[in-house]
Amino acid sequence: MEEAETEFLKRINSPEDLRKIPQKDLITVCAELRDFIIESVSCNPGHFGASLGVVELTVALHYVFNTPYDKIVWDVGHQAYGHKILTGRRDRFHTNRRYKGLSGFPNIFESEYDAFGVGHSSTSISAALGMAIAARNKGENRQTVAVIGDGAMTAGLAFEGLNNLATSKANVLVVLNDNNMAIDPNVGGFSEYLVDIATSHTYNKLRKEVFKALQKFNIGGPRSREMIVKINNSIKTLLTRQTNIFEGLNIRYFGPVDGHDVERLANILKDLKEIKGPKVLHIITKKGKGFKLAEENQTAWHATGGKFDRHTGRFLETVSNKPKPPKFQDVFGHTIIELARKNEKIVGITPAMPTGCSLNLMMEQMPDRAFDVGIAEQHAVTFAAGLAISGMVPFCNVYSTFMQRAYDQAIHDVALQKLNVVFCLDRGGLVGADGPTHHGAYDLAYFRCIPNMIVSSPMDESELRNLMYTAQLPGTGPFTIRYPRGSGSLIDWQTPFEKIEIGTGRKLAGGNDLAFLTIGPVGVKVARIVQELKKEGISAGHYDMRFVKPLDEALLHEVFPKYKRIITIEDGTIIGGLGSAVLEFMTENGYQATVKRLGIPDRFIDQGTQTELARDCGFDMESIRNAAREIIQKRF
């Protein structure tokens, strides 16, 4: 990356340096910071539009507040690139999201300025409230700020935090960053409510006139400011014909204001520092601000898929004309449409990830049968349960890492009632650069212990189709299908549907020396390894288990009498997953064998490419080959 021309940014190594700059020059600082982000991400792909949209807010917050003593909690965190650059990480920012480099999200182990580790949405208000209460009880005069987007405000946790904040009287400022976008456009009543507030032209014009009139009388001071706020909200309620939801909770509301006017933002934040108690500042921003293509196509430029020319927006990777396997998510997206045409009971649900999981394809073709419920995983699952108990067959597509947030609903609302909800868990396993908050490490383990739950993982695209077909057949019950981020292995993937007998695996290769037991796409690697080991004189059997629950016990009764050396491999935690299930079977049935488990170890895995992380966890191809060689050397 070429060093961008900067007058101020190169001198800012901490917010303390930023605060030495005259306020009139903050516009230049913002321009330089935005340019640095564009230049950096064009060379090192990552989240893009969100950080561009909050450049002015980021500068204003660090300019006004005494960070890191004052706490800024970023919700989700993919908008925190500017924050990282201003807080001493500019020179290392080229390592962002890379193996052994900076995390793509705020990380408390990385910097004292990262007040709270994030990655999943809607946690900021609750965390900030906890910090503010702790500061109050310890007698510390800290300011606490939660920055949350309008997309994250659709989640129940955000409202739970607001409800508690309202009665706490804690000194917390909630900055509501309103750009009408999450990754895809926001949905739901709250999003429409914010639009109504922000776009009432009559209100905004009258508010401006009232403020001008009050200024003529030199009204100032806390009591006067309080009066202005009450007048402001009364006008807003009258003209928008809505009670302000925040004021209804006794949380003072300010706004909406232009989130790209850095000098005005700084002045407003200075005033808000003097007002004690819970308060909301509503700012209007544009996601992707300052990069035309990102402004015009905000979903596509939420994160960049590769390096691009910062001037033209043209991606630099060479596109091959050779056919290549599709992404698993696209196989899901096309297959659910095929199945829905055959079965009128099928509906699709996603919590705010229609493009990410490819349910957008169904939403375009069957808008009455595909639902984006917003960032609300708990609601998505119980909504699916309501559909299922009424005779529908919902396919609830949730990223594995986000499914963790709806665990109670999966148990009580679905499994306990034996409802035919099909959980399609995208991004199962190591996801790469998003790091520990986004790896789908735990789903095999946390679903395997739930009664009535079927838990499966396809080895390839054809098996994904067949598992989806099987899951929607009558009398099936709760059914989980997990698959990874990225492409599969089959070019000719649109095979005819075939029912898979629930709880059955398959023997892919016979051998004499050892047996590989795999689940999911890692089996494709192992199939190649089996052929390579044969050239070394090692005869390995290979079994694709397909299900961790119910386990194919008949297949295991075939494996254990024949093999005394067994290696289980899974792209998931080895605690509680396939390897644990196999060991339980062995113990319960009195078998004896040397069992080596490969998978994600008992630690959180940082960011990096999927290949780098698989090597780090010990189940890349070379590690698997070495594990086979080592187990062969064991004497019995």
C-alpha cells in the first residue's frame, strides 16, 4: 500500500494527538482518515462501507471524550476501522484481519482503547450500562458511550439494554447511527419509525425556526437546554403523530442530526457531556460515504471480496473462465427454491443475512414465502416454530456463530415440541478473517446434546441438496444441516434429489491399517489423502459419517472390530463433536482402539485464512497425513 498524502493523520498516534488539532481542521482530518481507509481496504480486503460511514463520528468522539479513560463501546465493530487507526494502530493497519495481525473487530487484548470485545450485534448498550454503573459505584467520573446502528437496534438485546438503562439513571450516551442499513437494507417497524423521524420535513423546518428564535434570547444553561429538548420532542410528537420511543422510556432524545458534519457533531457531544443520565443522540449517516460505488451499492460494498482499484472500484483479481464449484450458500439458495416449488409448505427465514446466505434468491422469486426478520435470531427461531406448529416447513438459515444466540429457542420452542424446523447453519467451522467471534466452531457439539435434534453435515453440494430434501419430508422433526463458508467441490452439483436415511453414513474406501471417520467437507481432503497414503504403503479406510446425531452405530460396529487405529476429523470443536461421540460409542460398547481426534482445539482461534487456521488447529492436509503416519507407528 502506498502511503497516502496526509497533513494531520501521520501526526496522530493517539486521541491525545487528535485533541491538539484545532477544531476547524477536523474536516481535513476526516478527509485524510477516509482516504486512508479506502487505500488500506483496497489493498487488504475487509469491511468497508460501515467504517466510511462513521468517519466524522469517530473523529468527533475521540476529539471530545477523554479516551481511553472515557469508554466508547462499538456495536458489532465492523465500523471501527477509523477508531483503530486513530488509536495507535495506523502503522499496523495493513495487517488487519490477517493471520497474527490486527483483529477486524475491537478486541480488549489488542488495545486499551477497545473498551469491549465485540463481533455480534446489539451488545453495546448493555455493556456500556455495566461500565457506567461500575464507574458510578467506584466514584469515577467517566463518560460512557455506546455506538449502535439502526440495524443492531432491531435485536431484542438492544431493547433489553434500553429498558434497564431507562430505570438506572446511569450516565450513558447512546449514539444511534442511522443509515437504514445492516448488511442488507433494514426491515421492520423500528426501521420505518426512524425513517419517519428523520424525514419529517415539516418537523425539521419548524425545529430550526424554534431554535433560531430561542437563540435570539441567549437562552443557555442546563435548565434552558432541558426546556429546548422538551419543546423539540413535543413538536416531533405533534408533527410525526408518534410518541418518541426513547422519551417514552424516560431517555432524553436529541436529533436527528447530520452525522457527516464533524464540527457540529463535536459541539453537540461537548454539550451532551454536561447533561447527566441516559440519553440518545440520533445521527443520520450514509454507509460507504466518500466512495461512490459503496454509496450506490451498500450491500455489495459492506465488505470487499478482494483487492480493488481505489479510483475505479474495479476488482483486480483475474477471473478464470474455467467452471468452478459453487458456494455452499448458493447451493442452498437455489435448492430451497426447487424444493419450495415441489412443496408449498416450505418457507425460508433469515435474521438479516439474505444476501450472505443466498435466501435473497427466494425472496426475489417467492416474496410471500421468504422472510428477513432483522437482526433477531431468537425471534427467527420461535417464528419458525410458530410456522412449523401450523403445518409449514420453515428452513431457518442462520450463521453458525449467530445460532448460539437462539440456543434456548432451539431447545424449548423447537426440539421439545418435536417441530419440523430445518436449521441450515451457514459458515460452520473456521470462517477465516472475521476471527473468533465468527467461527462456527460449536454447533455440532451444542446441538448434539439436544433431544429430538437431528444433526448433519454434507461432504459436498450434492449431499447438501439431498439432506435438504430429506429434512422436509413428512414426520422428520427438528433437523440441523451445517455447511462451511466458501465453495464446495462439485462442478456438476445439481443432481436429482435422493432421500438419505437419517442416521446413516457411508463407506468411501476400505483399508487395513487405519480408518478415517470424517464429517462435512473435510472428507473431500481426506479422500485425496487416502490415495496419497496408499503410495506410501499405508492402507486407510474412509467413512463419511454424515450425522453426529443419530450416530450410525451399525457403521461403527463395522469399523471398530476391523481397525485398532482410528482418526476422527471435523471442522468443529473436538470437545463434544464427532470425536467425542465416537469415543462415547467405543466406551459404551466395550471396544478398544487408539483414537486420534483432529479438529478445533479447546481455545479461541484468531483470524487468518481458512487454510492457515486449519494448519494452526492441526487438520490441514499435511497435519492429517502426519497424524496417519504417527498413529501407524504405535505398537499394540
